Amino acid sequence: MLTNEQVHEFERNGFVNGGKVISDAALTELTAALDAVLEKGPDGFDEGEPQPVSFRTLSGDREKPVWQIVNIWEATPAFERLIYHPDVVSGISQLTGDKDLMVWHDQIQYKPAEYGGATTWHQDAPLWPIIKPMTPVSAWIPFDDADEDNGCMWMVPGSHKWGNQIDFLRTQGELKQREDFKNLATFSPPNDADIAQVEAVPWPVKRGEVSFHHSLTWHGSPFNRSGRPRRAIAIHYMTGEARFDAGGDHLMKRFVDLPDGAPMAEAGAHFPSVCRDGVPVGVPAHLSA
Ligand SMILES: O=C(O)CCC(=O)C(=O)O
């Protein structure tokens, strides 16, 4: 359970640290499972073998890669168990106020030591045009202590209340170095917003802690020039209200066989239900051995 203070912090800033939720034993298992997938690489999976939906360099730059793996939960039982984690799921339920939740998708972002690339400033919701209303909150869990040296996320407090500003953020794509990352161009938030000034702050998170962020919060992460890797997963959840918008496009669209406007709760096995009537469903029996 998150405390009232944590919930208020999230409402004000658009992000909050939910504390350590992953045990050391689970962290060891998850990190080994992730390393095994990274070792295989994008072309290492055989046909018919359980595998992620996508494995590519997000930065589009093999010299400074951010390796993105979408739906690693479909490739490894350890990550499939993680998406049901009751502390993560109940935190999302508390912060969204929604009792029914499904997984939208997950994504690993791995920035290798010394030459890891940047994830430029963005908001999540505008990048997910096939679900409406937007998916409000994501959980982000690092497998290495993430700090300013190895490319932790940066956030702009209060920006989740400033609407869809993806066009502005796309103009900030040159900010990639740790030293420049906070130097966003001039932007005027709505006058009546709770926080009406732009201040980018680094957001360090320890290995095994969960950080929650709103899908309109401005965020991104600069290069990793340190001698340490930065491995992390974001799990993006949908609320029970989410409906399919057939007009948009997204990597996950090929798994949705529904008419426009249908509830995403009916979208099937790629979008598992993790919370019903306010109760996390828990790890399915076949995975909990
Ligand atoms: O892992 C990162 O640095 C960025 C993750 C991200 O953009 C997200 O979780 O929405």
C-alpha cells in the first residue's frame, strides 16, 4: 500500500517512488533472465519459441544504443510473474483509482555501460494512440541502481497537468547528454496549473524499487557514460475503461482483433488482466511453482 503522502506526491508531481518491492532473490532471478535475453539478441529466438514482441535499438544508433525489449513477459516466466506483482498492481490501482487493470505492454530499456544512448524527452500517452482514454500510470523498476551517472530518468514535476505537449517535446530531441538534459527550451505551462514552471529534475531510483509515473509526465533519460550498465523495465498498465481506437497505430495493434471502441478488456491473451474489483489477481498457478 502506498501512504497518503505518496499518493499526494504523485498527484502533485506526476511521479513517486513506491519503495523497494522486489526481493533480493527475485532481483537475482529477474536480472539473470534479462541477461539471458540480452545475450540471445534480437535474432537469437527460434520460430515458435516464447519471445518478446520486439527487440531493437530505440535510439536508432548502434554506437549509442538503448536496447528496447517489448513484452519480455512473454519470453520468460520470471518477467511474467513480475507483471502480476501485488505491490506494483495495487500501487497502480491506488494511483489510478481504478479497480480493474490489464497489462498494456512492458518494455526493457537497457543502456550499456560507457556508450548507452539517450531516451529523449517525451510523454507516454500520445505515443499510444490505439487506446482511449489514455493509460494513466506506469511502473518503472531498475535492475541496477539508476542515478545521474548511468542515465537515470529525469522528470518535470507537475507536467502531467499540462495536457498533450508531445509536439513541443519532439523539438527537444537534441538534449541527450547528462549535462544538457535539463536545458529544455522556454515553455509556458497553463497559468492555473498547480505547478506552473518548467524544472527538470534527475530521478534516481535504486535497484528493486518501483517508481510510478503518469502517462503525461514529461520524462526521458540521457546517455550512460558511466562504467555501469543501466537495466530497467517499465510496465504500462491499462485501466478497465480503456477502449480500442482502430484509427491509431502501435506495435501492439496486430494483437487486437476488436471493432473500434470495444473494451480492451476483451483484447485477449497479450493483454492479461492483473487486478479485478480492486484485488490483484496474483501470479497464476502455472507460474507460481
Ligand atoms: O527507461 C527509461 O529511461 C525511459 C522509460 C520510459 O520512457 C517510460 O517508462 O515511459
